[in-house]
Amino acid sequence: MTRLAQTADLTDIQREILSTVRSFVDKEIIPNAQELEHGDIYPQEIVDGLKELGIFGLTIPEEFGGLGESLLTYALVVEEIARGWMSVSGVINTHFIVAYMIIQHGTQEQKERFLPRMATGEVRGAFSMSEPGLGSDVAGIRTKATKGADGDYTIDGQKMWLTNGGSSTLVAALVRTDEGAEKAHQNLTTFLVEKPTGFGEVVPGLTIPGKIDKMGYKGVDTTELIFDGYQAKAEDILGGLPGRGFSQMMDGVEVGRVNVAARACGISIRAFELAIQYAQQRETFGKPIAQHQAIAFQLAEMATKVEAAHALMVKAARLKDSGERNDVEAGMAKLLASEYCAEVTTQSFRIHGGYGYSKEYEIERLMREAPFLLIGEGTSEIQKTIISRGLLKTYALKR
């Protein structure tokens, strides 16, 4: 039987990478995920293993020490890792967004300064847009960088929902500046903030209070980030020019939405695997429940949803790799994959019956992880807004 959610037209190198990652997931992640997740323990040994595999440099160009692979390769790797444990895919997600933004928008000095160390995992990236009073309303950002007479900046404000906030050493933070056009989204600037790992006041003027306790998505640290008189240099501005942060971040978010779609696909695949295995082992009325039409039809629906979400995710990644904008396609992929993930996981949970409610069974963890994907990188309602705006632009009536 062909494994669920396979992708055609891959190179031999891509297939080798995916085979290596799949083996790592089966041997190192799946057997340890339950214990680490239940203890909310950072998966350091797994992260070290990913470093050894070169995963942190997967999409970084070879000239900077990376593997120079495509977004599609990265998305398929994320799908495999999320199949094992979504939190591990979260460890690398923001890292890749920041690396992508530096590759696309950074100065040559910034590329040479950060990318070689990001490729080895020595420098680990985090991505910060949200604030306590806003999420997708980026134009409402209040954290502000004030330019001094010497040309440097003082940053004050509070950021929220920072994945890898404590374990990262480089944060791409979107803040407001006085430079740029009058429109709200045109006076936003991305600063590259270097810091050590850990919590508390990690450097003068920059505090990471601690981990936010979450329903799921355990292990990976999610934090606040508080600027209070933090001093930043002009050369810390991504690309060297203020006022371009909005477009830079939106470019990165398109990568992030493909990533979330891939994570949703990975969880869906695992939920399906658990369901079809359990359905062939559990017997009622003298036969495995998989032979009851009610369960068999559910399995058929689940597999179909997995394949559909996977195909749309691959399309969005390929389009981004081609150099075209993929905001609509990435929105579609994120919308469909996250919604289907919630449905497939719930179907798997129901197939497990009472055992699905037990922490001894893996599906219980997936039930707590899947809802995050309905929110991360923009809610389903935000995706529908993006998609509909794009469609109306494409199909605008000529007057």
C-alpha cells in the first residue's frame, strides 16, 4: 500500500532527506514525545539530533553553509516532524521564517553575520509580531522604536506569543518607527535583536518573563517579550532601511502559513495512522471495528481529507518556490489543512472510544495540539479574508 500523502516529482536528494527525517521521527521523536509532552520538557536531545542532520540549514543557501533546499522540501520535512510531535516542528518554524527573511531582505552584512551560524543551529531564530492587545491587526502595533540623535534606537513595548522566546538567540521583531509613510502599515520596521537564551532580563532593556502555560503545544517555549529602554543599532534594521517591516513580515508569514499547513498535515497523518491501526485491533460484535461500515467510512473520509490538504499545501509551497506571491494559495492551504486536521483528529479520537480520553494513548495529545493550528499564523477567518480579497482582485469586473 502506498503511504498516505506522498508527493510526486521529487528529486533523489529530496527523497533521501525525507527518508532520513522519517527514520529519525520513528526512532527518536515518536517513542519520546508522550513523556516529554506530558512533562512540558524542552526536547534538547531531539533538537541536537536535528542539528546533526543539518535541518537548521535546510533552506539556507550553500554559500552560507546550508543545504540550499526549497520551501517544498522544508514543508515536507515539517510534515514528517509534526507527524512525530508538533512541538518539534515549532522549534524550527520560526527559525526558518527568520532565515528566509534575512535571505530575501537582509543586507549582505546581515547575511554573512547570521546565516552561517543559523545553518548550524548555533543561532536560533524567533519571530515576533503579536502584542497583548492584537494578533492579526498588525497595523495596530504599539511597540515603538525611537531614533536618537546618534542614529540609534530605543525600543519600548510588549510583544506576545513568541514561539522559542527563551531558547532563541535572534528575534525578528516588528515595531513602529517615526520613519516611513503616514499609513499605519508603512511606518513599521523589523529589527534583528540578538540575545542569549534563558528567561528574565536577558540583556539590558529586554526581558523574557517565562513560559506561557498552554493547553497543548508543550515542550516548545512560548513567551512574552518586554522592551524597556532596549538599545538597538541602526544596522540591526532588517535590510538597513526603516519603514519596510510590514512587507518583510508578510513575506515571512506566507512561509509560515505553508509551515502551519504542513504541520496540520503531519498531525492528520498521525491521527489517521493511529485510527486505522486501532480499528483493526479493537473488536466488537465478533469482528474488528474497521469492518463495520460506520468506522470504515470514517477512515475513508479521513484519508481523503489528508490527501486533499497535503496536495494544497504542496501547491502553495511550489508556487512560493517559483518566486510568485502565494498569499491566496498559502491562505487556502492553511485554512483547509488546519480545519481538516481538527476534523480528522476528532474522528480518530471517536474511533478510539473511551481509550482516546486516556493520557496513555497518543490521540489524547493530538486532540490538544490540533486546535492551535486553527489560530497560529492567522485564524480561519483571517485566511478567508485574505483569500476573498485575492479572488475579488483576480476576478474584478471590468467597468
